[in-house]
Amino acid sequence: MVGIALVIAKTFHDRLVAPSLLAADFARVGEEVRRAVAAGADWMHLDVMDGHFVENISFGPAIVQTVNQASEVFLDVHLMISRPDHYLQRFIDAGSDLICVHVEAPHDVGTTLRRIREAGLLAGLALNPATPLAAVEPFLGQIDLLLCMTVVPGFGGQAFMPEVLEKIAAAARIREQRHLSFHIEVDGGIDASTAAGCYAAGANVMVAGSSTFREPDMAAAITAIRQA
Ligand code: DX5
Ligand code: ZN
């Protein structure tokens, strides 16, 4: 959790790079987070997976809390879990700055988004590559971030799906027409080459796991993504 002044300082015009902890060395979580921040990470992206909503199991609120204690960096927590409403308070208490829930998960989406904001956090809504934009449209006035998945969620290291670019562009158009101001984040297969198309389509927050933590020069990798 960081100060509110820092939270509101970032707008959807800013290019932000959010390294995904999923690609880090879990034996040294704190050091890995500080390595990412020293390399220029704007946000830290934390992928929570429950083995139900997605095939993989990653980590829960205890690791979010560990990361929160290791650094002041903004925590962008991506809940790939079936009942985000049930577990929400634990992730709020763990020090999340933004919590992103999936529109496909079984919960009352509007109520969950409202609870996130009422707790003083930024609210994110994610949609899978196969989910049409229409599914999130009723909630666009209630969010600070729209996460357009550019892979089927569950695992790092997958190939970017270019067909999602059209949906990103459509979301950016609706944002303009309705005078809204949410960030558009992309997640999955992002590197300097795929990021360029995402920026052009209207996304501004780039989640990147393999192309940051697994690169020999992480600072150069983050800069290359930001400047793509
Ligand atoms: C995928 C996760 C991503 C993942 C991205 O289900 O939501 O955040 O860590 O990994 P890369 O950047 O390696 O595709
Ligand atoms: Zn993610």
C-alpha cells in the first residue's frame, strides 16, 4: 500500500510497466521485488491463482503481504480465483493497492468493484481473450483499470494473442465517448515488440513476466517495454 497521492498521480496517459512476480525466483521474493523496483518497475503485478478459475495454483494473501513489506511499490493484484468476493478482504488487508477481478468469475461484479473502491483501493476488471467487451461494458463507469488478457490466463511464458488488439481499441473508443478515465492493462506475452501494438491500440499498463525477470538486464528490458 502506498500513499494516496502516489496512487492518483498516475493517469491512463502514463505508460506503466508492471513486472509479474510469477516469473521471479520464489525462494527470494523480497529481493526479487526490490530488484524489479531498482530496474524501474512502476507497479508490481501479483498473479493469484486458485486451481479452479485457472488450471494453475500460485500464491495467496501471505505472499502479497510479504511483497508489501519488502517494498513501497504499488501492488497490482490480479485475482484469477473463482470467488473473489469471498477472499477480497484478505487481499485488502494484505496491502494491495489495486485489486483486479475477473468478469467471468461467479460473483456479483458490481458489488465486488464497489467494495474494492470503498476500501480505498483502485478497482480493476479483467476479461479473458474469448470474452466479448460487452460483458464488461456495464461496469466501465465503476473501474480504475480494465485488464484485457492477451493470453488464456493460468501460466506465464505463453504467446501473445494479437486478436485481442481490436478489443483494446474498442475499449479505448468507449472510454473516450463516455469521458471515462480507466487504465487499460494488457497481460500475457508482453515484450518490447508486442507492447508497441498494445500502446497503439490504447493500452498503457504493460504486465510482463518472462520478458523482465528472465532477462539478463532487467532495467534495459523494462525501459525497452516502456519505450516500445
Ligand atoms: C497469466 C498471468 C500473467 C503472467 C504473464 O495468467 O496473468 O500475469 O504472469 O507472464 P508472461 O509475461 O511471461 O506472459
Ligand atoms: Zn496477471
